[in-house]
Amino acid sequence: MFNQLLAVYSIQIPTSDNVKRTSSSFNPTIWGDQFLKYATDSKQMNDASSERQHEGLKLEVRRMIRNTKSEPRNILSLIDAVQRLGVNYHFKSEINEALQKVFDDDDEIEDLYSVALRFRLLRQHGIKVSSELFDKFKESDGNFKTSITNDVFGMLSLYEAAHLSIPGENILDEALDFTTATLQSFLPELTNHLATHVSHSLNRPIRKCLPRLETRYYIDAYPMEKSYDETLLKFAKLDFNMLQKLHQKELYIVREWDIKAKDALPEYMKMIYITLLDIYNEYEENVANEQKPLYSLYYAKEAMKRVTRAYLAEAKWLEQDYIPTMEEYMKVSLITCCYPMLATTSFLGLGEIATKDAYEWASKDPKIIRASAIIGRLMDDIVSHEFEQTRKHVASAVECYMKQYGAYEEEIVKSFRKEIENAWKDINEDLLNPTPVPMPLLECVLNLARAMDVIYKDEDGYTNSHILKELVASVLMDHVLL
């Protein structure tokens, strides 16, 4: 089995534990066996009464979405709430039909809030809609009308819409700058709830927030909305708790893997390699039992081998005290950030829509996957490079750029943040129809980029895991009170 592993990853592994390793002052684990406890408690899944209530509420929400007599503004607000409350996966066809109708009847919508909301929702669903529709909110001199600053909800809606921009949309760049500055200036004058809502959006715009985190936040915020509906909130709360129990059960299974020692491996490498082998073997057995083609496993292994070879390249740089050029660094580090590999691996659980063509597409580093990797790598390096250099560590993008161009850190960070903004635009563009692969596959890549914005936006939440503790707990541990 070990020889098979060596063949899979095409690398040589030392047989001795006498390996020199760098070290640093990492924080101790903050979780311990907490997930085992919570998962054990959730082994008994949802009772029949909860499931019946869930089904009944789902039917009511479906009727609400299908109500063709609703005003466009109302149906848009409803769809937005359904999505932010995390229950949209139950109503995909109904939402698509409603949005298509809104798209066809765009002449009925005039106010800033609804125009911006319509734009955002349509783009989120891959429908191409022109950003030129925001021209009517500008003066003849090209500046946005000062009158729209009196509409806080309209400004907030425009702010959120601007995050769906694609390359070349200057009006949305202007809108983002304008709304960000204006909303920040509003904060001291807003009511507590509205100030909290605006602050949350400024820190975590919908486009960049992981959906389940947004759901947990919005469950508490939704009752303060003018469009609040008690039935929808009840359904969202029940659905959140039911899905949380499922995730807890999955975590329990993952934590209970039986990792057997292999004498041929050095001690420090046993866990990762045996775990990886077990994962691929288990998946291969499942695919074989279901009589499905094994091409998905081939592409997953190839992606992992690619990461391993890139790690070896970084190890050589480290050993030789070599600081590569930015071009050399990005070529390797966009692989070692693991996002291309994670994108490919995420397809394994998506069934028949992950065709061989889809895996082949992912293996060619398409624009959306490269953009996601750029976001991951540069956001990571901006906030973590100082800590990494406290021990012997390969140079980060900051050090590489500094050596090559003689720039100061402040200039480098500014340049990197511009590259991150452009990468988001590339992601947005590749999510518009017609898409090269089915939308659920692209959404996996989108969520990887979102994860980086959550983990590395201001601090290194990966190294300092306590920063993310409340967010993780809110999704995976803390039940919503019904």
C-alpha cells in the first residue's frame, strides 16, 4: 500500500525521523473534542414532528415565491431574504422563474433600492444585465446625484450591487467608492439596528460572505426588516438547526477516522499521508460500488500530486535561502495555496454534473480558479508574512515584491489589494451565463474565495484560530432558538 502511495504522489520520502523542522509559537488548539461531543449529541437526527413542520412551512414559502401578483419590489425583497436566510436551495426552480419574470418586466422598477437589488439578484443567478441602468442616478457632470444619499437603503442596495462588477465597469467602481464613503459617514447618525446592518455590510458584503455565516447573521437581523415575514423566519430557523445537525454528524464521522501507523513513514508524516490515502481509497470503493467512471479520482490525484511537487519547489527555495521573483513565486504559490486542488476535489461530491469535461476544464487553470487562487494567496501573504518570518520560512509575496522592485510594504499591500479587486471581477465575469461548466461547480470556486475573505480580511485567522471561533461556533455548534 505504501508503494502505491509513493507511485500516486511521485515523491521520495525519508525513512528516518531524523528530520530538521522549523518551528514557531503557534496557538494551541481551541476545540479539543468539542465537535465529538456536539456530534454525538446530534446522532439522533430530527424527530418526525420537526420534519412535518419543516415540510409544511416549506410549502407556504413556495407559495409565497410563486405569487405572481406580488409587486416586483416585494418579490425581489422576498427572494433576497430567502437567499440570505439560507433556504434558497429548496426553491431553485421557483426563484429562477420569478427572476426571469422580473428580468422581462424591468420597466416596472425605478427606485434605486429596487433597481440595485434587481441588478444584484440577476447577476448572482448568472443573468447578464447591463450596469448602464445606473446612469439614470447620475448628474450630467458624471457624478452620482446628491439626492440619492437621502435613501440609506437605496445606497446600501447599490453598495451590495457594486460588488458584482466585472472588468471595465467603471460606473460600478465609482458606485462602490461613492456608497462606501457615504455609508461610513452616515454611521454616527443611524439608529442602532440600521448602524449594525450598515456596519455588517461594509465589513462583509454579501458577495464576499460565506453563505452559512450570512445566514446565521441574517436570522437575527431579518425581524427588523420592513419586509419581515414570520413564516419565512420560522422555516429558516428550523432549516438551519436541521442542517446544523447534519453537519455535526458529518464532523463526527471525519473525526473518527481510524488512522493506522505505517512504519515506512517518518512519524511526522504518518497522519497526513495515511489520511489522504484512506480518503481516495474510500472514494474509489464508493465509485466502484455505484458502477460510475473513475475519471474523477484520477483528476483529484493529479491535482494533489501537483501540489506536492510545488511544495518541493518551495522547500528547495527555503533550503537555499532563495527569494524568487514575483513571476517565479506566483507560478508556484498559486498551486501551494491549494485552491486549484481544492476546487477539483470539491467536485467529487457533486455527482453527475461533474463530468469528465468539467474536470478537464478545472485542470487547465481557468480564469475563475486562478482568480480564486490569487485572492487566497495574496490575502494570506498580506496578513501572515510577518509571523511566518519569525521562523525559517519560504519568502512570501511581500518579500519577493520588495526585493524585486524595492517597494515599501504599504505600496506592496496597496498593489496586492488592487490585484485582489481585479480577481473578484474575473470571478464575477466567469459566473455569468453561458458558463463553461454547471453553476454549482463554479459556486464551489466562489465559496473558496469567500472563505479567504473571511479568514484573512484583517488578520490571520488561520494561524490565530481564536479569531474565527465565534463564527465557526455560530454555524456548527450554536442552535438557533425557535
